[in-house]
Amino acid sequence: MSFEPVAGFRFGAVSAGIRKDGRIDVALAVADQPAVVAGMFTRNVVRAAPVDIAMQRVRSGRARAVVANSGCANACTGEAGWKATLDTTRAVAESIGASEDEVLPASTGVIGAVLPAHRIIERVPELSARLSPTGYLDFAQAICTTDRWPKLAQRKLGAGATLLGIGKGAGMIHPDVGPPHATMLVFLFTDAVIDAGEASDALAASCDVTFNACSVDGDTSTNDTVLLLSSGASQRRVSRDELSAGLTEVCGELARSMVADGEGSTHVAEIRVRGLATRDGARAVARTVATSMLVKTALFGKDANWGRLLAAAGRAGVPFDPREAQILVGGIPIVRDGAPVGAEAELKANEVLARDTYVIELVLGGGPGDFAYLTSDLGHGYVDVNAGYRS
């Protein structure tokens, strides 16, 4: 897995013994000069200490570093967890010659355990020494928890600027991130020239149609964090529209990878709802269908059980006439005018459901409302992973 370095950033990772398996578990990204920063954070009212601290620091619009760990969420840990985060970021700041407020923390792992800051602090000198423009893969691997693979995506922005996205997530995935107010962590690095307002607006727009439009299990984490840092080192200015388009592509690719990596999942389904009066209505229906346990288990069984799809749509709180409903699986109509097309159509649809990825369309009227939501199937593997997660 090879990507182009992003000018102005260096990456590194070490093992601090936070994870039981001894894998690298602390990641550091450093900007050579203060970078423009924007962030989106979980809207769960139960938030981890690193989320609250990062939220406060992002408001300045400038940052020098991101330090992230796996193996410990440092959530619901009171003053001890808050102090552990501050001690860690202070050590990183001293090591790279930055202000403490310029270091943004992020954590992922088990809720309720205090971050062992002393273990990270002991390794900060080695962590800083390992920083390299090509260390992004180590960074990506260090933040993984139940992920089966690291998640990276890259695009070019305008004439000569680069955007790199690094993420993690496989369970506890139902992001609801917004402007400051197993977890998804996403870090986006670009060498484009942008200002803080453009960065924040573009990041919010891209998150709305990517991370906020995907789900593995319907659980919004205490630690969800999305950070965008821009070094400006390419000296290439990009427009807000160019930035937004690039972010949407990169974030969309990362979101799809997270859903594909859903704990125990074997399929990625795009639930597209069309024909409602508004986009918000289509979104509400798509989200309800995508998070239905009965729908997700039917996807696991490769069963075109359209009754579950239509019933989920009907409880979303959005008015439509079920007598006009159409459902297509991979382009194959299985419901027309609210009634089944027939057994032969469903058998063909079942063949589509055996694929790794596919689209299920619900056409619920003739209006302009249209929205797509990514989801995974739900099977035995999810229970196996999560029943023993803390052990």
C-alpha cells in the first residue's frame, strides 16, 4: 500500500504497551509549521476526554500535531482521564517544540479505562525520532482496533496539491459528527493552501454525505473524531468547491472501507431512497432501513425479504403511499406498485445479494427527494467479536 507523501507532514508510531497484543498503539502526525485545522466530533453527550480537549483546541484554527492511541478510549474516566490526556499532549508538545494547545489528542478502545499516560510519555522520544514523511502506514496501523485492515485514501486537489485520509473503524460505527459541540477516527492531511473557514465548511459538507451516511451497528461512539490539517506547503491554493469535492471522495472511500470492515460483516449495501418530497425525508427513510436489524440479518442470509425493507421504510416517520412503492435489488425489480413481482425476480435478487457489494433502491413516489446510506449485513461474527470484546 503506497501513497504520495503530503508536503509539510511527518508520521510515526510505536508500541507503548497499551494493547494486550503488543502491536504498535500510539500514532503521531506532526506539521513542520503550524497548520490550518478543522474538526468534527461526536454529538454523543457522553464524550471521551480527548474529544472534549481536541474540540477546545480546534477552535483556534491552528495545530501542529495529532497524537492518537488505540487500546484505550479514555472515556468516562473523570478527572484522571482528563489529566492523562493533558499530560500526554504536553509531552508531545515539548518533544516537537510546540505549544501544548497545538497538539490534538484522539483515542479509541475500551470505555472506562484511564489512559496509561506514563507509558506513552516514556515512548515520546522514540516516537518523535521515528517521524517520517512516509510513516503514514505505521500511523494507520497504530490506530486500528478490531479493524481487519488499515484504511487510507488519497486524491489530488487542484493543480499540484495532495490530500491523504487515514481512518479506522469496524464496530460502534454509526457516526454522528458535527462542528464542535470501536469508534471512528479519521485524520485528513493536505498541503493545499486553505483558510480555517473554508476547511471547516468543506469538512462539514463532506462528513454529512459520507460518515454521517453510513452505519455498521447503529451505535454512535463516545470518541468519533474527524480532523483536517492543511500545511499549505504546496503553495497551491484550492477553492472551497475543489476542497469539498476531494474531501467527499476521500471520506466516502474511507466510510465504505469501514462498513466493508464491519465486525463480522460480509456485504456492503447502499440503500438508495428516491421519490420522496424532500432530501431530508429520503435520508430519514434510508437511515431507518439501513439500521434495521431485520434488514441487516436478511442481508446476511442473502434473502430478498422485501417485506422487511418496506416495513422499515414505513416506520421512518416520513409520509408516502405504499401502493406506489417500488423496490429494486441490483437493478432487479422485486416490488412494483406496492406488490411483489414474483418468486423468479426474488431468486435473481438473491444472486445479487451474494455479491460483496450492491445497491438496493426504494422508489417511494415521484418527488425529488433522494439519499443514499451505506450499511453492512449483521451476522454471527458481530456477536462473537463484541461478546468478548473486553476479554
